[in-house]
Amino acid sequence: MGCPQGREARNRDHVIGLSSPGLLGVVPSPVEVIGVFPSLSATVMPHRQEVKFRRGDSFDLDLQVQNDQDPPSRVDISRSVIRFGAKQGYGMTYTSVSLAVGNEGLQIFKSSALPSEIELVNETSGQARIKIRKSDTVNHPLGQMYWDIELTQAVEHILGTTGTVTVVEGQQVVQGVGTDFLAAGVGLGDIIHVDGRYLMILEVLSATAMTVDFTGWSTGSGLDYNLYRGSSKTIASGPWNCVGDVVI
């Protein structure tokens, strides 16, 4: 008789606070974003723009790009590169030598070179979507970091460039044939349009070779290209706060 009573008591302990012996699961709303404006706003610097999330969460961050006029207008991002980064800090001074700051502490990086990372939803209306996935957050350090978004626009078409380029799957190098990238005067932050993509140039290696921020090609040769002078601006930023929930 004692054993069944003991089991019953333990069962009652297990369900204290519940109306019935079960558990309730609630799927949360989209990740908490404080102060981000999903549409145009006369506020030039949106308040705080803090993003709070938990380890293992996946979520999308919708981005609306506008100018700083009053009233504001939408910015065309059709010939642009958008890059997102979440990092440990903004060049702050720390006593701990193990804590990296700035780009050295980069935790998450996304680029519009890959629509699976940043999708240009409506280019002429300045709308994009940053896609944060479980693989980005499952091992994310707890605590507050910082995020920012950089927009690089093609502002001047560089004329007089000739030749074609060759690209190889999995490689950042764009190889020119009959080209002269040095004469064009392009470098970090400028843009090349090739294979239907606008890509940021990282480095010009020679007159016939450069590296770009993309490796997802299908190998191809004899591809036409266009070069543009790029203008880069940080257009949004704020705290990036992982608040818990370790996923095993």
C-alpha cells in the first residue's frame, strides 16, 4: 500500500501549478526587435534598434532603406551590396586579452551576394530581408554584442573596360581575359557586375585578377562584366543580445 501512495505523491508534485498533468508549449512571436522601423520614418536615427534572441533561434530581420530627408524617401538598392555583421564590440577597451573587438570579434556575417543570407525583396523600394538561421545562433556566446548593416551602392559606371572574365566554383578570384583592372582604378569597396550579381571587390591582385566577396559560382568563362565605383555607408546598427537558452 505504501508504494502506490508514494508514486501518487510524486506525481502530484510533478504537476504542481498545472491544471492537468501536462505541459504547454508556446511558439514565440518573431524575435524581439526594439526600436526598428519596418517602414519609412522621419526619425533619422531609429531608437536603440536592439535585437534580442535565444540560442538556437532562427528568424528574419526585415530592412527598409530610406534617405535622411524629411519627409524621407525609399532608396533604390538594385545596384548595391548589403552586408550584415554581428560582432563583440566597437573598438572598446577591455582588460581581458581574450576578448576580441571590432571585426576581429565577428560572430555572424551575411551578404546580399547570397540571397539565402540577405534577400533583396523589393530592390526599387529599398526592402531587404536578413536571414538568421539556427546554425548562426546555436553556439552563439551569451550576452550583448553589436550589429551593423553596410550598404555599398554602385554610384558610377566605369567606362572603357574591355574583355571577359572567368570564374571557378568555390573560389573568390575573378580572372580577366583582355582586361586591365589596374587601369580601371578599382579596389576594395568598388563593385563588379558579373553573372547577374553585383559583388563587392575585395582586392585587385593584378591587371587580370581580383578577389570578390562571393564563392558560389557555377564555373564559367567568357563572361561579360561591368565595373562601378562604390560608395559604402553604415546605415543601421545597435545592440545584439543573446539572452540564453542553451541548445544541446
